[in-house]
Amino acid sequence: MTEGLLSPDELRALARARLNLRRPGGAVPGGHLARRRGASVEFADHRPYQPGDDFRLIDWAVYARHRRLVTKAFTHEVEAPLYLFLDASRSMAEGGKATFARRLAAALAFVAYRGGDRFVLHPFRDRITSAATPRRGRGALAAAFQDLVALPSEGGTDLSRSLTAWAEVGPEPGLCVVISDFLCPAGFRDGLLALRHGRHSSAAVQVLSPTDLDPPRWGEVRLLDVETRRGRSLVLGAGAVRAYQEALWRWNEGLADACRELRIPYFLFRSDGAPVEAALTVLAGWGR
């Protein structure tokens, strides 16, 4: 079922991990609460007692101290689906980024599967074409892994357009992991903001290749934009490499700043690293 994406040792490491797929569903002021699989309640606040309130919800300790009748309000937590947004544009084919990103997505899908949670894979380029809905179970995992193996890296990417169009449809709020190199000319902030406005909890996972981060000094070269196919000839020396690295640093700082502003966890991984370790890092760092 793993389709060669994850080894048995990696599956064993992931089997011990968990992703918190619970979100607040609003304050419940009293009365009987629905009991269903995946739901729980926790204390949220007090509110003044009103005639008709359930006597069992009166906080008698507060009454003893302050001679005020108040009732306990609770937060009802409901299961949230996991949405995996995977950049499938041509730029991800360079430097092993696509392989790393697909294995990372497979690892997160496996963790959701092990937890009995719903999840769905949404590859994107200039738009999201998948109309799949979140599902749980072995069949959902097998389908996601098959899609990951067969997914080509082609075409251009418009991250903001893709995420904005998806969020505007009004899908069920959930946890969104956006996996991309984020090297998209149209930018990324509007797409991440659309997820925030859609009441989703999101994480931005950037995958860059060693060549993206530290290009070699080749001398006379012709650079080719893999998505637009536009080229440019130049002499690539130490100065040009330094200027490129400074531009990339500013771009990534802009991404990190946007994530901080929107309160979205941001992670950067090299494509020559270990995808399963990256998945565990995302799981550990998301709730901080």
C-alpha cells in the first residue's frame, strides 16, 4: 500500500506520532451535549445564571466565595480534516524537491490514517483541479499514495490563486499543510491569507534543493526558467551567486514575515534531507 514512498522503518517511526485534528466548535452554554466519536468538551468560561439553566452546571464554589450564581460554559471540540496542498509545478521537479515533497505528504497522510482522522490530497499548479473530499481509512490512504506516485511535476504555479479559489468555495475548516518551494512569481501571501479567512489552521512547508540554496559557480551559463521556458545568458561567478543568495534570503524572509503576521507555522527543509524526519518536525512544531 505504501507504493515505495515509505519504508517499514519509516512507517514504524510515524506510527508513534499524532497530529491534533481537533478544533473548537464554539461555546456550549449548558444542557445536554452530543456525544459522538472524535468529540470532547472542556471548560471555557463562566456566565451569569439565567432562569432555566441546568442546575448541574452551576459553579457552587464561585457562589460560596462571591454569592453569585454562575454557570459553566464549555468548548465543544470537533474533528477537523487534514488538507494536504502539494505543489505539482515543473519547478518542483528540480533537485529532488518533488520526491521529498511527495514523501513528506505521504508521511502526514499516514499519521492521519493511523489516528483514524480524515484527510485529502490537493495537488496544485495554477489551480486546484481535485474535487476530492476528506476521507478516513485504508482505502483513502491507498488512493492518496497512488496519486502521489503518479503525480507529474509540470506547468507553472500560482499558489495564491489556487488557495484563494479553493478557500472561497467554503470547505469545512480544517488543518492545511501547504508544501511548495514557494518560488512563485505571483506571490504567496494572498493564498495564505485566504486560508486564514476560511478559519483554517495552516502550516507553510518550504522545500528547496541544495542548488536553490547554494548554486555552483559555473562561469558562462544560460539560465532557464523551468516553468516559463524563458532563458537568459550571463556569467555566473562569485558576485552573481552572492547576489542570488541575498535575493533568495529576502524572498524567504518575506515568506517567514507573512507567516508570522498570519500566525502560520513556517518550516524550511532541504530536498536532500529525510522527509519522515521533516514530517515529525512539522507535527512537533505545529502546536507551539
